[in-house]
Amino acid sequence: MSQKVFVSAQEVADRAGVSRSAVSRAFTPGASVSPETRRKVLEVADALGYHVNHLARGLMRNESGIVCLIVSDLASPHRSGLIKVLTQELQHSGKIAMLVNTDLSDGSVDLALRQAIRYRADASIILSGMPDKSITQLCLKSGQRLILINRDDEQDGPFRINLDDEEAAGRILTAFLRAGCRKLAFANSQAGTPSLMARESGFVAAARAQGLDVVVERYGWTSYESGRVLAQRLLTRSQRPDAVFCATDLLACGFMDAARHQFSISVPQQLCVAGFDDIEHASWASYQLTTFAQPLTTIAREAVSWLESGPVANPEGRASAIRLHADLVWRGTIRGG
Amino acid sequence: MSQKVFVSAQEVADRAGVSRSAVSRAFTPGASVSPETRRKVLEVADALGYHVNHLARGLMRNESGIVCLIVSDLASPHRSGLIKVLTQELQHSGKIAMLVNTDLSDGSVDLALRQAIRYRADASIILSGMPDKSITQLCLKSGQRLILINRDDEQDGPFRINLDDEEAAGRILTAFLRAGCRKLAFANSQAGTPSLMARESGFVAAARAQGLDVVVERYGWTSYESGRVLAQRLLTRSQRPDAVFCATDLLACGFMDAARHQFSISVPQQLCVAGFDDIEHASWASYQLTTFAQPLTTIAREAVSWLESGPVANPEGRASAIRLHADLVWRGTIRGG
DNA sequence: GCGGCATTTGCACGCGCTTGCAAGGTTTGC
DNA sequence: GCAAACCTTGCAAGCGCGTGCAAATGCCGC
């Protein structure tokens, strides 16, 4: 293929009149090398355009510096926002992100993890889907660290970061009730993701505790289009809801557009709407959606700081998880406030 | 750090009763190995959870399989859409994407390219910013391939993929004129990206050719918020424009929201608007924006197929670039059609 | 001037893998 | 039946680097 000819440490050593080990040490923080030698080496290296080969370094150090991000539906606002802060935080701590898109086939989360193993990634962060238990075990046994974000898994071993979806659902119910709503609905996708289901069941349970029923409708993917379809279904019922909690902002946007433009329902006068994620459009003038903000930065920081925290205390991958709080962002789609 | 203990080829060899070379060959397509040996090896490998170490393989083969994506503003709809198709196509051709976020400091495109060199990436694809010429030369000299997307650079060596922005600008002018608009405006960000500037100058030039003037306004980043500010500036002029070409859909969304909700101007009756990119929201009911579609899939395919096309014909990095056509997506923000 | 110590340097080995080379085994043609 | 051709296989070298170890250097106090 391409004749790649990178400058090697040997060339730098020769030009600087030192041994190859000296070059190696010059690029290793804290190594035993005199300041003057280091300076000389760095100078020559810069002039020659030398860069440490991280493939080889990873081989020796048994630590590649690579962290694998496993994600599907990568173009959705929430996902891309999360990826953005994750890459930022990772780079900040000297690591580099490898991105695996799992949109294609089905068992591809497993395939993605295998890819991570091949490149000897220090860790994998899973944002979508759910790996098979066997492959999870393989990763852990190999010493790879695993982080699940909003996956709410029962498996022990991986580090899990979740939001308190049920609690949020309870809060939004209170807001609906205070606005005088009684005919409640929940609009969900059919994805069946744990966090989506937690929002749903949390909302239903909270309503039931108040003696109220919730009409639950699920359809398709977590997308704008699904939101429209859900509106179609929920707003044509004989008992039209006066408050809808959408599992996601994207659904909420589609829902609102259908409600306004198709059914000429005014929000929030005739219908209260809430979403989840606080994607960018939620704040746009056309939506002004009341929703829950995902603490993206906190999630990323927690993930990275767990990675930095050294070896797992308990060798037999002990359970470890945190649950974060989602702030309610109050805008204009719920009356009162 | 973490005691990573991956299964090695030696262990597989021992268990399968073959030499280490046999294992290596079993995992190399087209290598000289009997079908039976290969089967045996793969079986044992699977049982043991062996995975070829791509760091070591990359070291030997002088080809890591890594392609570095260098990008800023990663959460914007257009960027994330591009990243999505790029990762897809790369994975399809057996490569893996490394993601470098350049949001932080300024010279960080250069830093990103250095990172790509360290990991001996087979190629780098630059979606944002502009690398220094010296570092570009270093990459090329090292045998790294370079792709610039929508960067419209003059440098020879890198492969450049661009859109025909000027031609698109001409087409949108025709559409405006046909709708009876004569008071033209162009809303741009201050980013000064070549493609944004090409849209602007193309539009201005086309208008001038028709004897018409264009009011050009530039402000801030390429964002929704900037669109609102631009609307503020353009719609309060004594001579209010009746047609605005926004350099980007995001700007157009902000512009339209401000026009409607703040100035109570109806689109397209009183004001025609066009954007560029065809991001997802452009098709949403609240916007129905007439815009140009970036041929994302084609861009990604062209990029990857250029990577696969083997060594550069001309050793001294010859110029090589393509210019793609942006389709006009006709929706509801221009009268007539 | 010299022994003791701390610092710096070079040597050589190994990380896990690929691959040229030659040896061994099997098939084919005559 | 034997040589030539082919397919497989193992050996060993080497990819670029980090690092333990021992040798070399420099410094200090006496």
C-alpha cells in the first residue's frame, strides 16, 4: 500500500548523538534523563518531525490511550452532544476517542467491543444498545474497562451512569397537575431502552399514586416523525389528553408540530407538553419546550474520572454505578410555573 | 495501571498444536495455510477469546487501519450527519475512525494531525479548520493521506471534496427572482469558511449580473442564535429585504423564528428564505425550509473510495479534487415553485 | 586523592505480531 | 519410479518502542 515512512527514534538518536533509549526517555515524563539531553533530543525531534509511535508504545506499556465510543443513531442531537463532551473530556485527560457506529447490523455492539479489544482500547463507553454478557465478561477479564451510559443494566462489572428518570417523571406529573391537567398521556418510542421505559413507568406509577390513569402510546424509533405519528394517535382519541409527557425532546417536537399545524391545538393553552434531554431545538422560539436537561458535562466528567481512578478496587469486577439528577428546564409548554 | 491480560497468539498456537505463524496466517486473508489448520485455529481462538492485536499488526504491516476524523462543532446537525456516514463507510471498508475534537484551543488542527501521526493513522479527514502548511507537508511526507471536506484549499497534496457553492447560489437567486423578490440579502456568520464565503460571493456576483444589489450581513458563529441576530439587523433596515439567502440552515432557522415571532413577518408571503445543508429540522413542519442538500453519502463514499484507491499516482502529492453538486430541495419558504 | 553516593547513559531484551526463507510433505506428469 | 512443481509449515528476523540492569559519569566530604 502506501509507503509510509515515519521518522524513527533511531534517526533522532543518531542526529542528536545519543542512544535510542535517551530518545525514548526524553519523551517519557519522569524518566531518568538530564534536562540538557532532553532538550537536545526534543529539538532534533522537532526538526526532523519525529512523533512517538503510539502503536509501539501501546504495545510496550500495555496501555494504548484509546477509548472506544460505541454508539448508534449518532446524528441525533442528544447523542452528538454527548459525544462532543466525551471527546473533549477524554482529550483533556490525554486519551483519544475511537468511534464505532453500530447503526448497521444487529449484533454490532458485540462486534464493536471486539474491535475495541483488537485495538487494545483502555476502555469502552457504550451509549447505545446492549452487549451480550459473554462479551462483557471477555472485556472485563482482559482488563478492559467498561462504561454504560443510560443503559441501566443489571450486570456487575461495568461502571454505570444513569439518570434518575423515575424521579423526573414524578416531578413532571406534579407540574402537569398544578397546571390543572387530568387527562394524561405518555408518548414513547418502541426502542424499549431502559431509560425510556423508566420514564414511562415512573410517570404511570406517579399518576396512579394520584388515582389518575395514563394513556401510553408507543411507536417506531425515537424521532421527530414518530412524534408526529404519536400525536396522530393520541389526539384523535375521543378523550383527548390535555397533557403529554414525551420520552424525548425529538418526539416532543414532532408531537407539538402535529398538534399545532395539523390539529390547530394551541400549546400550552389546550395542551401541555414536556420532553426529555434538552436538545438545542428545545430552546428555539418555535418550541420553547419545557424539558429535563441531561447533565452532559457531568456525565462525561464522571466517566473520565472513573477511567483515571486506576485499577478497580475489587478484582472480581464489583458493581459500581451512579445516578445523576436531571434538572427541569422550565419554558413555555406547561401552563403556570 | 490496569493489568491487561489479553490472550496471545502463542497460547492459541499451543492449544491448537501449531506454530505461532500458523495462527497469524489463519487470521490473514489469502495467507498460505490449509483450510483445516485455519479452521482448527479459529476454533481454538474463539474458545479462548483471542483477538489479533491490531497495535502489533499495525506496527508490522505499517498500516494501522485507523482513519482520523478532525472536527469541531461536532454537535451541529450537519457535522454529526457527516460523521455518521463517514464512520459507516469507513467501517464498511474495514477501517476504524478516530475522532479528534478541535473545539478547544486554536492551533488544535495541527495538534490533531500530530495525534493522527502518533497513532500512525492511514489517513486524516479534516472537516473543520485549516492545518498549517508545514504540518500538512509532514503528513504527506510521512505517507499519510489527507482529505479536506468543504475546505476548498489551494494546497496541493490533500484530496479535496467541495460543493459547487457558487452555482447553487446562482440557482437560488433565480428562484428568488422568479418569486418576484428584488430586495436581496445574504445572512452569513463570521466564520469565514471558504464554502460559506463562496456562497456569499456567488450570490452577490449572480445578483450583480442581474443589476441587483445584495445587503450582506455577517455575525458570530454559524448558529441558531446568530440567525436571530442577523434577522434583527436585516429586518430593521429602512429598506427591508424581501428575500434572504442564509449561508446555513441553522442560521435560516434562527432567522425565520425571529422574523415570525418577533417581527410578525409571514414566510414566504412577505419574505422568502433559503438555507444550505438540508439538516433534519429543515423538513420539520415549523420550518419547511427550501434549501440545498449536502450529498453526505456521496461525500463519504468519495472519501473512502479515494482511500482505497491505493498509493497516489504522482509521488510528489499531485493536486486532486472533486466538486459535487448540491440538490435544491424545494419546500415552502420561497413563493411559487 | 579517594571512596561513597546519586544521577545519567547505553546495552540488550522483549512486547505481539507478520513474513521471507527453506525444509518437509504431497501431488502430478512422464 | 523419480523429478519437478506445488502447497504447508516452522524458524527466525524484525517492526518501533520501553525499561531493568550495569557501567559510566559527576559530585561531595574527608
